[in-house]
Amino acid sequence: MNKNVITGQAVYSKKVLSIYDIWVLGFSNNYLWKCPTNIIGKKFATLVSNNHLDVGVGTGYYLKKYLPSTVRRVALVDLNNNSLESTSKAIKHLNPEVYCRNILEPLALNCDKFDSVSINYLLHCLPGNLSEKSIAFSHLREVINEGGVLFGSTILGKNISRNTLAKKLMAFYNKKGIFNNINDDLVSLDIALKEHFSDVKIEIIGCVAIFSAIKT
């Protein structure tokens, strides 16, 4: 496995996950990336279906806060077992399907497909540029039903406005291999999504691209 993939996911220890919501979704989104978490959450609530797959689950924040109580089926995909364990426990009343997978490889879930798939704050952690990361979209397309929606968000590192602290922290994250987004920009994301999906929509808020696309 690519060592950068390992580095990107290994940072999410139980200790880091315990402060993730405060540091990333609270402080960083508001003051560094300039995209309040509730904006991503509202998009999640709008596009999530009753047959949903969440990829790169983190702490399960969006699932816990915005997933309808009437959801019929929910599944989790992540390479980090700490994230999978924490999130599956948080939504255990929904009996989530749990898959430990590398999104850069074929998922081989061997299950029914999904009507919606969310992928929040994962792309900027994957190694390579967006043309290389787009293999993830190919793999996700395979698990989405016709007419289903892929949606999510990612922090861009190129051709976006950043304050001084955001620049320094992003550089530090990239140096450590936590982020790999120096060359990630709007144009590259648009091309990558359109290669595999239609009706692509992308909104830039601060450093963050919020996107959605349909499988046809």
C-alpha cells in the first residue's frame, strides 16, 4: 500500500478523533478554511438518501447530526479502524454495514448498491494530484445505483484565498503527509468528477469545494 495512504489515515488515532470535531469542524472550518461546518451539513441533509454510504467517516459527525432517523440502510467505508469503530458505535441503532477499504483500490463490497454516497474531507488526504485521485470516483461509481448521487467536500490547495495561518497549517499538513492537496484546484476537481459522473455541481466556500454529481 502507498505509504502516503498509510500516513494520511494513520493520524486518526483514538486521541485525535476525540478532539477532531472541536479542532477541525469547530475551529479550522470557521477560522482557517472559512467554510462553516453547518454549510457542509446542510448539503448532506439535502442529498442523503435512505440507502446511503459514507466514505471517510471520521467521527461520523454528519451521520450523527444529519442522517434521517427513518434511514433504511447506512454503510461505512474507511481505511482507519478507529474511525470505523467510533462511528459504527455512534449509530449502532441503525445497524450500519462496516467495510475497511482503501478507496484508491476497487472496493469489492459485494453488496447491494447505494442511492447516495458522501465523501467529506477525504480527497485532500489522498496521495497524488486530482487526476490520480479520480480513481476513487471510478470505484465509487461502481457502488452507486443509476440516478444515484455522489456528494462531498474537499479542501483545495491551489488558486484559492487563504489567510496566513491557513497557509502555514496547510503547508505543515502537506509536509507531514496528512494533506496532499498542494495542486488540488477547482478545474482539476471539475474534470475529475465529469470523467465519471454527470450534472456536476461545485461551490467554493473559503478553501473548501462542496460538490455533487449524478451517476447516469
